[in-house]
Amino acid sequence: MLLVLAGASRWIVTEAHPEAEPTLSSLAVGCGWATLVSLSLLRRGPAKVTLRGSWVGLLSGALLFAGPAVGALLNARGLDGPALTMSLALTPVAVGIAAAAMGAGGLDGAAGRIWPGLAAVGGLLLLLVEPNLGNVRSNVALVLAPVMTGVGAALFCLRGSATRWRPTTALLGGTLIFSLALTAESLATHTRPTVSLLAVSCDGLLALLSVYALQRVGATRWSAQFTLLPLLIALEGIVLTRPPMTLRGVVGLALLVLAGVYLLLPSSEDAERNSGVVPR
């Protein structure tokens, strides 16, 4: 819940301080300091390092943070936020399918994640402005965002190769993917990246919370954030602006609540995967 509350409060910080808007540079630097914080936490006890576990952690982190990287790239090119929000709401579907493909869950579990994702997208369609999907390149990126994020989350929670180093290597993988995206964007636009200390602090905190929440609750319950975050932001907007409520809005909120609550319910698959993330 701390991750959801922190993510839902981000827009308030950005509204008060426009320089705190997340960018590829703030995401890269923020994820970098989050990696250092996670590394310092390993000093509390012995941590076994394995080559396979390190590579799995790096790859899972790179995929896990590919969604925010895609979002930052698309925002820099003027794409509106609702499209990415609706796209990432399908992450639970990708998590279920990826977990089944990796042998960490059954097809029944994957099927059970399809309707919450579709319900969340339906709710967002009722609440948000209909996104503009005319650009083919952006459409491909919007499809890849939940797929990569879901595969990364499922890979992170694989039981066989989990170690205490997994959060640190995952954050390092995120730092690398953000840095590569930042380099590509800078070369393409011939601009020099700038960094806001406030944006770096916010992005680093969210990255740290995201990885450790994934380690604690498992991939499926972690993916509920992509439903709960827009739900909480919508509720905050209602409280602050007090717009007239319509049946369309009520149904949209109800669908988001239904999908979020269902995804938060602990499942046997998540319990089994989560039990192996950090060896005792």
C-alpha cells in the first residue's frame, strides 16, 4: 500500500513543482541511487552471489522498468498519459501468462488474471479521455510496455534462482535500461539531459519501493498497483475538485475497485513464488 500511496501522491508533487516531472534522466539517476541504497541493505547479513541469479536479476529489472522507460519516451514525444495508463492496466494479464510459461503457475491462474485486466481497462475508458492511438510506433510501444513489465515481474519471482541480491541486481538492470533509453533519446534529439533533484528523489523512492514490494507480495498482487494507482488518483481528484458524479464515472470507479481488490487477494501461486524469493 505504501507503494500505491507514494505513486498516487506523485502528481501532487509535480503539480506544485513542475520540475519534478519524471524524465529519463531523473529515472536513471533515481534508480541508480536506489541501487546503492539496496546494496547497503545487504550488509546486514551474508548474501550469496550466483552468476545465474545475477543475470536473472539484471534481466528482470531491465524488463520490469521498461514500462516507465517507454512512458518517459512517449511523454517526451507528446503522447497523452491515458494511453499508457490503460496499457499498463493489462500488466496482470501479462504476469499470469508469463508465470504459466515459466512454470511458476498454471493456465487456470493465467485465465483468472484476464478479466481483472480487462475490467480495469474498461473502467479507465469510462473515467479518462479516450486516448489517441493513431501513431503505429506509439501503439507498438504501448503493447510492449505491459508485456515487458509483466514478464519482468514474473521472472523476478522465479523460485529457483532467487537470492538476497535479486532486488539490487533488478534495480541495477533498471538503471541500465533507463540509461540506454536516455542516451538514445539524447542522440536522437541532440539535447543535453537535465536533472531535477526533487524528481530524482521521487523516482528513486518509487523504484526502491516497487522492487521490494514485488519481493514481498509476489508478481500478481504487485501488478494490482496499475489498477489501484489510477483509482486512487481519480478519488483524489474527486475529493479536491468535487465534480458532478455521473453513472459513467461511478461504473468506472466500481470496475477499478473490483479489479484491484481481486488482484490483491492472495493466491496459492503467489504464495509459492513469494516463499522462494528470499532464501532463509
